Amino acid sequence: MLGDPGTIHQWFPGIDACELGEDDDGPFRTVTLGSGMQLVERIVTNDPLEHRFQYRISGGFFKEHLGTIDAIDLGDGTSLLVYGTDALPDVMALVLGGASGAALEGLRDLVEATTPATEPATEPLSGGEH
């Protein structure tokens, strides 16, 4: 799920819809917030080997935003998710930090709902800023 950028609306609170696209600058997704506002998120990294997903937002509330999600294999059948956010203006990092904690819980719940009971689910680390 983490590597599928089109599913963010299923686990990130406040995002109601997501549409994928690609142009000369590369892949992006357009997310629609609950308010109806749309943000274009440029996909920077989507690396299944490193278990890393990064996206960048320029515009809307942000002068600049880089979100990074890393899945760390703990070696016991579980994973630790770390969601980092860098943003300008700085106050937006605090807003996103709170939302990312809820997003990780939503992602955990979605993984647990789709993971067979014999497999451990992913445990999130509360979100926050770098």
C-alpha cells in the first residue's frame, strides 16, 4: 500500500480522493482535501528495495514540503514506519506532524484489515517533523 501512491486517500485523514498522473517533470498525484482544495504532490522517490516513498508539494499552503515515509524491517515479521516531514512555512511541519501520526494509525489499521491473522501487521511510529 505504501508503494501505491494512489491509495493515500484510504489511510490519510483529510484526503478524500487521489488521482495519479505523469508529465514531463515525472509522476505526480493530485489529492483532494475534505475542503475541496486540490494539491499536486510530485513523487520524488518510490523505491520498493529501500522501502521508501517521498513526495514534494509546492503551492497551496506550502512554499515547500517534502514528505518521507520509510518502512524498516525489524527482522521479526514486523515493520516500523517512520514518517518525516520538512515544510516551509515551518508551522506547516507542525500541522503535518499531527496529521501524519493519524495517517500512520490509519495505514496500520488498513494493513491489519488486509493481512491474514497469521502474519504480524506493521506497527507505526508516531509522525513528526525532522
